[in-house]
Amino acid sequence: MRILPAVMCDLEKELEVKRQRIESGEGLSWLTWFSLILLISWLILPLIPLAVWSISRSWFFPDITPSAYSLRAWSYVFSNTSEVLPALGVTTLIAFCATIVSAVIGVPAGRALGLYQFRGKAAIELLILAPTIVPGIAVALGLHVVFLNIGLAGSYLGVLIVHLIPTLPYMVLVMAGVFANYNPNTEAQARSLGASAIQTFYYVTLPAILPGLLIGSLFTFLVSWSQYILTLLIGGGRVVTLPLLLFNFASAGRNDITGAISMIYILPGVVLLLLGARHLTGRNSAAESLRQI
Amino acid sequence: MLERWKIVLLLSPALVIIAGLFLGGLILGLIGSLGYMPLLGREEFNLNAYRNILASERFYLSFLLTFYIAFTSTVIASLLAIGAALILRRSFIGRSVINFLFQINLTVPHLVGAVGILYLFSQSGFFARLAYEFEIITKPSEFPALIYDPLAIGIILQYVWKEVPFIGLILLANMQTIGRDYEAAARVLGASRWQCFRHVLLPLLFPGLLAAAMIVFAFTFGAYEIPALLGQNYPSALPVLAYQAFTDVDLNARPEALAMGMIIALLSVIMIFGYAHLARRYVRS
């Protein structure tokens, strides 16, 4: 059956109108607004008692709000005798080192995966993806004996190494995405104009990949920052990071200090989200690997 | 030829580390679970650890509980995420603020969420106080146990809280790729809004949704700190049981801990292959 051109034209016009209407939306109905507000409140809600606890002095059942406020928890957290500041330092140092190591090793690997097609690529991608999905406890239980035997268990270096299991694959995946949109021809041009390999990297490659590398590094930092069971198993309680401390204070029922540590602990993530929210939406691989946090 | 060497050179440091630590850890775990632990003076292979855990009621209860937690929270989170993504892709006033708030707990570590849930839902928590205020209860113990409870409601609440934005964001990205043309065509041809969602958008989203759900399931199945903080003692979640067996003073429990680790790994490997299969199909289509 043949459709008359005029009918076709009408259909197309109607399609365009419909498409625009769906795209622009017709605003939200009050019911939709209600469910949206409900959902967003639910997502924010668990953070609120933590913030309030951190500045409360006494907050007993059945008071809805604390009966007295004080900055006791915060002054404890920042005092010289508390374990919080050392733990903050250790957590930051390990996350920083894990990020640097992941970047140095992950950028070349990401380049290979992003720029080239080769045999066995799918298998290699699967191997790199696997550590971001397989729970750390299954891997760390097996590694523990060897780490113990070579003196890495209970050491900062051991914890740093074991943190590479989630951070390095994450960096490789992010950089593979960055290099997939990268044109290597400019490097060849720089070389033909007499630039050395180091100069080419520094003046041509690095500026091109820098935005992706920075965002990737910030998230890699956060992946290490959030590790609990790997640190607990390999650190054996001797490497005390913020999450370990947080867990201990929470199980000991010190709600005010737990609240204060929580606020410090979520700070890098919230700052990062403020910086990188635009980059996060719409980039699948980065969002998917957030599972590590 | 030159290019191949270049690729090998670029990839090998990362592959050596990932294979060494990740595959190495899994292989060592497998060997240890088979009873071979030369450092502990055991040099024979056997299936005793698997036999022991498969014969113990504790293991079955833990496995079922963990499966139930992972399954329930993944399904609830997926449903809520679909709803959220459908709303958030529309344009409305204040969308960017709502979008930011929707993402905020993506970077909040699980443990912080777990503590927050604890302070909200425990028997002396915020909601218990609210119930007292409205004279629904007269003392904390009358508030239903949602933490350390047999139904693991606190744990599920925490996972749902954390996973909705994660799945939602992946769905939003997928929706962006799919575009509106198919839906517009369906609407022009007379499909209702529900038919349009059910027969056009959902089938297009499904591979992405399933892939995200698999990642979430694997994670929730192997996470330690959330059930350790919010869960009951018996039966405990499988990762908690594995950790307890591993740190037991009785070294005979070690192979059993490793065997439980292997079972967790096996389940997540199944999820990975499912994910890879879906991802490939999705790229092709």
C-alpha cells in the first residue's frame, strides 16, 4: 500500500510536535512532585541525624531534637589525644598514593584499550572489569596468608597494595573512555616537528587528557577512601583508617563522635560531586564504577 | 608488528598487577579452601571445608539471608530508580537542584549511610521518637525492631538508599542515548503513555537496567560492613560469617572461611558474565 505524500507529511509534522512535547515536558503534576520530593527527602534523610548528633551534648529518648548542644565532639575530634586526626592522615595518604600509582600504571593501559583494536581485547577488558564487581572480601581472604608471610600484613604498604585491586581497574576504565575520544595524530605531528617523546607527552598528550585524568583521579581517590574490608583484613587493625574508626565509634554507641567523623568522612565526596557533577551524568563507565564507593 | 609490542608494553604493568593481586588472591583462596596451607603445616588437598559448611545449618541460613537481602534490595532499588529516572528526564523548574540532590549520596560511603539508618530506625532512633511524640508507642521497645532484625529491614533500607541514585543515573544515561524518537512514533501511532513505556521504553532500557542490577546484586551479596553494623548475630550475612570464621582462634575454621569467600566470588563471577553478555548485546543493538 502506498501512502500519499501529503499524508506522510502530516504524519511527520505530528511526530515532530509529539517529540517536542515529550521533550519539553508538560511540567510535573502535583502527584509527581510529591513522589519526587519524598524520594529526595529519603535520600538526604540519613545524613541529617549524623550532622545533628555531631553538635549535640545530650539527646535522649524521646526528645525529637537535642536538649543541649555543644561542640564537644568536634573539639575531641581535633584534639591531640584523639585517634581521628592520625586516621584522617593515614586515610588521605593511602588514598593519595593509591591514586598516583593507579594513574602512572593505568594511563598507559587505558591508552592501549581506548586507541587500539586487538585480539583478546574483550577478555582483557573483562579481566579489568572483574575486580570492580567481585567483592573484595573474597580476594583479600586469599591474599592474607601471602601478605602475612612477606611481612605486608598490618603495614601501610600492604594496605596500599591491596587498595590497588579496586582503584587500578577503575582508573584504567576511565582512561580507556578518555582515550576513545582522543586523536593521536597530533602526537605524530609534534614528533615530526622535532619534539622528543617526553616533550610530546608533556605538551600534546597530557593537556588533551588532563580533564579526564583529573576527574578519574578524584574518583580513584574516593574509591580508596571508601574501602573498609580490604583495610580491615590486610591492615589487621594496625592500619586505622577513618572508616574503621567510624565503625568502632558507631558500635560503641558514641553517637556524637560518630556524627563528627561521618561529617569529615563524607566531605571529599560532596566536594567532588560539586566539582564534577556535570561530568558524572551521562558518562556511563564512570557512574558504573562508582559501585566501588 | 610494532604496534602489537606497543600495546603489550602499555598494558602489561596494569595486567601484571591486576592478575597478580586479583586472580592471585582468588587462586590462593581456592587452594586454601581445599585445605592446602603449607604455612600452617597442611599439605594435602581435600573437600572437607566445603563438606563442613554445606552440612551446617548456619551456612544455609546465612546464604539464604544474604541472597534474600541482595535480591530484595536490588529489586526495590531498580523499581524506584526507574520511577525516578522517568521523572528526572523531564524538564521542570528546579531540575538541576533536584538532580544534584539525587546524586548526593553516590559519593557518600556505604558505612556512613548505615550509621545514618541506624540513628533513624533503631528503637531509640528518630522515627521511634516521632512515634512516641504522636503517642503511637509509650516506650522504645514497642517500636518494631528494624535494626538487628530477622527480616534485615535496616540493611535493605540502607542498600535501597544507596543504590537508587546509582541505578537511576545509569538509566538516565541510557535514556539519553536512546532518545525520544521511538516513543514519539509510538504515541503518534496511538499508544497510550503506559503502552509506550511498557512496550517501547522498557524493552530498550532493559539490558542496561539488568546490567546495573547485576553489579548491585554482586556488591550487596559480598558487602561486609553494612550487615556487620546493622545485622543480627544469628544468622549473619555470609561475608560476616566468613570474616568471623577467618578470624576464629581455631585455625581449622580458616579453610571454611576461604570456601565461603569462594562461594561469594562464584556468584559474582556469574553476574560478571551475565553483565558482559548483556553489555555486548546492548552495544550490538
